[in-house]
Amino acid sequence: MNKWAIGVVVLIAATLNIYAGSVTNTVKWNVPWGDRYRERNIETLDAYETEINSLADGEFAGNVTVSGAITSATLAVTSSSTLPAHDIAVGELPAMTTGQILVGDTTDSNANVVAMSGVTVDATGAASVAASAINSGDIASDRMTANGVVVTDFTQDGGVLVGTGAGTFAEETGATLRASIDCPANSAVFGSADITIGDIASAQVITTNTIAMLDTAGTAKADYALIRVWVSETAYGTASTNNIESLVLSDGSAVATETANADYWYVTSSGGEATATITGTATGTNYLNVSVGANVSSEAIVLIP
């Protein structure tokens, strides 16, 4: 049987069987046996069989060119197909304006074009976020400032928002706030010293002055305190004995002398008080200074006999 006859047989077989979904080469027996011519024809018949079956199944190997109209078709891309990664042709995108993005839609497994609420993106890709776009959880946007602070939760000056549990907070002040943040009360901390300058003794350049401890709220604090007391020629100035004959402290306990008659470390009485008696050498103005921790108080002493 020659090649032309073989082709006719194959096409007739394909025509009769293609609608069944596959074709089987049933004419191999009719090829002359025993020579190389037979082998080549069988090889040709097998190739026809493979090609016809791939066309019937809708599966194509290699490049396929279709001409004419396709009335109905289903395209399935298998994992063995090679496609450029993340490659989308411009013509496949819907109409978009600057700043819009594609968002997946699970209802139809497609993508929709949406504008980003509160987010502006220019043509160069630079983005800016409006304060209104910041998610504040369950807090209504009209209760937020531009920096995300809840405005209406503050009811008084000095109020502080303190966490009160997982996801909750409250405005607190005073003792309640101090307890929440483990801060000691004002009355538990020395703040400064209150200096009361006494009158000048008649016909003498002597003044007796009272030193009293205050807490951080400015209230008298009755307790022992370590203080430093010195006299100077200017407010908060360097210790000096110029125009000073003596500085004598009483009602407490002496700790150390920095400059005799001018500068001392001293412990107050249990009531938080001490007395500083100053004797001058002539008329003039000097200053009595008292430090309580880092806080320093200073009062002028006008020596006029």
C-alpha cells in the first residue's frame, strides 16, 4: 500500500471516530510486512493517530494558529505552559485614573478598579495618607484629632489618659493617677524650703531667720530633711563671708561645714524646720540660700542697724 492510500485510510478513520473523542490506528495490519518500507509507514500512521487524538481532546502541543471565527471555546492553561510571571498587557486593564488600584473580588474571582480612601498616589508613585484614613479601631473619627488623640475623653486640665485594661483607658488625675503609674504622693516628697527673714535686732546687725520644709505641692512637710544653708552676696550666689561675721544654725543637727560662718550641711528637726541666725559686720544686703535636693530657695537680708 503506498503513502497516498495510507493517508486516505487514516483520514477516513479519523472522520468516522473523531466525534467519539479518540482515534485508534486499525490499519497497521494492512501495511506490507517484512521490509523497511512497512516500518516507515507504521511510524507515519502512529503520528497521525497522535495528532488526531490531540485535536479531538482540544489539547495542543507547540504553537497553534487558528484562522476564521471561533464560535465557542474553553481555554485551559496547564502548569506545563510557560507564561511570563506577573505579565499583564495594558490592553487587558480596565480604564483607571491616577491613584486607583486593582483589588481582588472573591465573588467572581476577578479584580475591580477602586480608589484608595484617604490615600493619594501621584503618577510617580509617591503616596500621602490623610488623617481621616488612619484606622482608630472602635473610636469614631469625629472624636479624633489629627494626631489620634480622643478629644472628648478629656474633661479637665492636667488629665492624663491611662490604660485601665486590655483595650480600655480612662482620664485620671491626682491620687488616682499616681496610684496607676506607681508615683508617690506630693506629701511624700520634699520639694523646697520656705525662708522667713526675721527682723533686724535694735541697734544690732543681727537677724534670726526660719527655714521650713515644703513638699512638692508647696505644703509644709514635717519630717527630717538634709539641707545645705549658705550666705552669699548675690541671690543663689557663691558662699561668702563678706559683710558676714557669723552664720549659726539651730533646732537640728550639724552634718558638715563647707565654709566656716558661711556654708553648712544640716539636718532639720523632725518637724522639718531649722533656724539660721546671721550677724553682719556693717549695713548692706546679703542673701540666705537653702537647697533641698536640687531645689534652691534664696531670700535677701537687708542689714540696717
